[in-house]
Amino acid sequence: MDAAYVYGKVVEEDRLTSDTFGLLKYLPPRRVLWPLLGRAESFKGSYSLVDQIGGSEPVSSEFFFWPRTDKRREPDLLILLRDEAGECSALIVEVKLTSGKHDLDAGIGMLTSTTGGVLPDAALACDEAIGDQLGAYIQALLTDQILVRSGRSASPSLAIEVEARRLEGERSLRSVQRAKRFLVYLTPHDSPPQDDIDETLEAVKALPPENWAGRLYWIGWRSLYEVVEAALKAQSTPRSSEQAMLFDLLRLLDLRDLRPFRGWKLICDGLPPSENEAVSFWRPRWFRDI
């Protein structure tokens, strides 16, 4: 499904979200999504996302594009994972390609008492209490302020089914224990974007630690490339529909230059001999006398 078309999205990051996760939603979560979550790095501490989820490989997943908290807040994706025991976990995924975080005016700040002390209950009840984009998203997720959206439907009869699925998604989300709700920040960086992370940690630090510790994670786009590449190599059934989706996903990431850097040799291998010779600056003879 072209989620960007269904939800009226045209900007590059939204197209990337639609193209990649629009393919991932049709793959078993054990194939790509679960190994990818295994690479998530905690914003603070040595938490493991898959361990926090419960360690049990999910048997099903549901993808809800561009849910909403209020008129100014719109995460890119909500994923619901369900294990064999029927226990559900919720992930908000915020996708970045070229832009940074979309924070609100820092003057909004945390809600405080007249004596300057933080009011955790009031802060948790207000989506605008945190100006930081990621902080506001995890706050909204923890306080049941995430609303599933259905997107557009042309046929009235189909719209009824779409709405039924939306409501079922919201019911499933509301049933998720607070300890099983997480945020994933997906960016093109080769290592965690520490400035963004520090800003978010500063924004949420007034909340009780149990509300955010072990809930916030970063993943790089290039990790997705590596996971998809490994899944494609592990495919034993040639020309299967699953293999085709994995190949299309890998090709998409490759065209977006979201592949890991693997050394200069691979770059030079694709050049004509004369150009290859010109850039072979690492050859041992250059460094014999050093």
C-alpha cells in the first residue's frame, strides 16, 4: 500500500516512511523488524529494547501510519507487536532523513507549581507540557493520547471496514501496559545523534524515571540495510514473494544512499582501471618510509 498517498503525504521523509515500512508491514516481524529492534540503542543506560519488550519473538505486527496526538503533533508510525501469549507492545517510530526534530517553543516547558516544583501528574496529562518532539511523543504514548488515523477511503462500504480497523487498533493500543510502550528514533546518522538525545533527556528528566527510562531508543537507517541484506541472503526459496519484497526494500535503501560504508576498495572496484589507479592512495608502497 502507498501509505503516503492514502494519508496525503508528499515530503521526502514521509515518502521514505511509506516506501520502507509499507513493505515491512507485509513481512513476518521475525524476518526484519525483530532483528532491527535488536540493534536499537537506548538513549540512556544499557537497556535492550527486545529485552524490555519481553524477549519473546513477536508472531504478528500491525502498522498504523501517522497517528496523531493533537493538531500539532503527528508521529510517523505506530507499530503494535503481539507475541504467542497474546501480549502486546507498542512502538512509536519517528523517522528522519534530512530534517531535525520538530520541537515546539521551548518556552512551553514543563508544568510547574507556584513554588517551582514539577507537577508530574499535570505534566503527564498535557501533551503540550514538553516542547521537545520526542519527549512529547513518549509522554503522549504513556498517557493514551495517541489517536490512530484511518487515512482516505473512496468507497463508503470500504470506509466502514477501515474505520472498524482503526477503532480496533486504538483498543489494542489502550490495552498495552505502560511498561510495554516505547519510542524509536530512526535517523541516517552512523552513530547516535547525541545532541538530539540530550535535548530529549533534558526535556523528560522532570518526569518520574519509570516513565521514560528504558523507553527511548535510537536506530540508524544503515542498520536496516544490514538486517534486510542478511535476511535476503538467508532466503532459501528463490523468487518467492518474500524475497521480492526484501530485494525491493534493499534496492530502495541503496538508492537513498542509506547503505553502510564498507571501505574505499568497494568504491574503486567499480571504477575504470585508470580512475581506480588514481585513487589507490592506500597502496603499501606509499607508506614504506613512514
